[in-house]
Amino acid sequence: MSAHLFYTGAVLDRAAHLRREESWFAERLRDGESRVLTVWRDNNLIHPGDEPRAAVLTGDAAREILDLAGHVVFLGLQDDTAVFAADLSQHEEDDIAPAVAPGAFSDLRKVGPIMERGQGMVLAYARGLMVWHNSQRFCSECGAPTESREAGHMHKCVSPGCGREHYPRTDPAVIMLVTRDGPDGGAALLGHKPNFPPGIYSVLAGFVDPGETLEEAVAREVMEEAGVAVTDVRYQGSQPWPFPSSLMMGFTARATTYDITFDREELEDAQWFTRADVARFAEMNRRLARTDSIARWLIETWLAKK
Ligand SMILES: [Zn+2]
């Protein structure tokens, strides 16, 4: 079911067993057939246009980028060809523009919704890894510098007395469509957060606390943000959301109390909306969450169930 989500889909074999093959990694880096995706300060290199697509460099163009790169990561295999991500964040954009032309750097949050989904998945993966690389330059245990290992999938502390291994982090978050019984097929709880663009309504979400199950996180967040108690918490699907490093785990839940008391720090508004209410959103200058989000997918899935 979640195969329809943006930024998901196994379009690339991660080939994790090859990450420790250092000579293989070095050989593939020299191979003119290998493909290189470029990341610069949280932006991905794309071919812009009405249908933006990932800029995939090979041969001399790839060589030039690899020579300029601060980090290089092996993403995996596509059609048995190695795919790498190269990070150019240490350079100024004007200095690297000739090397990446005619591509342009763009925020995946802007172009993701209008890209082919498999391409969006690979770009999200590349971006997520590079965000981690640039934030993991020093050991969080002892403060010494770290070195990239395992084809860019691990950072090792260089201090002989420490040597701690650091792996890319993913922050688990729950996101939930809460429904209630009632006339017109019941209603869904949607809210507007202070940081949302005007008129946007979405499902509730929050990060999982240490020592908490996903189901407990769902119930806690809904109670904290809207004062509504829930039961029947059911997993629906997940979506990587590397903006910068979340994994969104989508749930449905059934309300057992219907009165909403929302936390004004978290929400500017929260209401029960029937499907008919949502159908009239445009008239009321309201809109649903962005099309590439699991939030939108949860809402659309509910709307389609009559
Ligand atoms: Zn250390």
C-alpha cells in the first residue's frame, strides 16, 4: 500500500555487502560508467524544467565532480552500475557552476512533488546521507575528528583511545490520521500548525520519545496536541523524510473522546472535518498538506473510503 508514497521504492539495490570492499569502491570510482549524483548544501543537482529529473553524471563530468567533492558515498547499484553521491558543500555555488552545468541545484522539497518518484527516492537518500556526513565531522564521544569508512556509511573516530563508530541517524516520528464516528461517514481530526503556510490543514505528528512504543507515541501526541484520547492504533506505512533525517511512520487511530482542547504552542487550530467539509476546503481558502507527504496520503486514503 505504501508503494505509492513519494521518496520510497526500491529503484536501487543498496548492495550493503559491497560497502566494506575498499578496492572495489576505488575501482568503481575510476570507472567511467559509474554514475554520480551531486549534493550541495542540502540541495540536489537536477535538470530543471517542467519535468525536473536527477542530473546523473558519468565519464569526464563525473570525474571532475569526484575530484572536487568533500565526501563521496556509495549509494548502491542500478542496472549493475555503481551509483555514488558526491558532496560539494565546501565550495561556493559560483565556483562549481561550470562543473555542474547545465544542471542546477534545487531543494528536493520544491521539486520532489513533480518528479518521477523513483528519482525522488534516490535524491532523498543522497541528501539524507550528506546531511549526516556534514553533521558528523567530530566524534560525539570525545570530540576528535572522524573519518568516513564503509563507502561513506560509517564515520570512525580517529582518536586511538576512542575509535567510536558513528552510523547515519534516523529520527523516528509518528504521524496519524485520527477519526471519529458520526454522521456523513464520520470525521477526521486535522490541525493547522503555526509554522504551516496559511490555510494548510494536516494530520497530527510528533517524534517518538526514548523508551516509548510507536502506539504509545501516537496516543501521547494526540492527547498532548488536541486533548483527544484514541484507541485502535494501526500501522499503515512509512516514508523516509530526510528534511533533515526523519522516518515518518503513518498510523490510523480511532478517537474515544471527541472534545478538542488544543495546545496553542503546537497548533493554531484543530477541528473535526467530515469528507464533505474537506470537499469544500477550496471555498474556505483551506488546503490539505503537501502532495508528496505521507500526511496527504493518509488523508487521501481516508477520503477515498466512503
Ligand atoms: Zn572519539
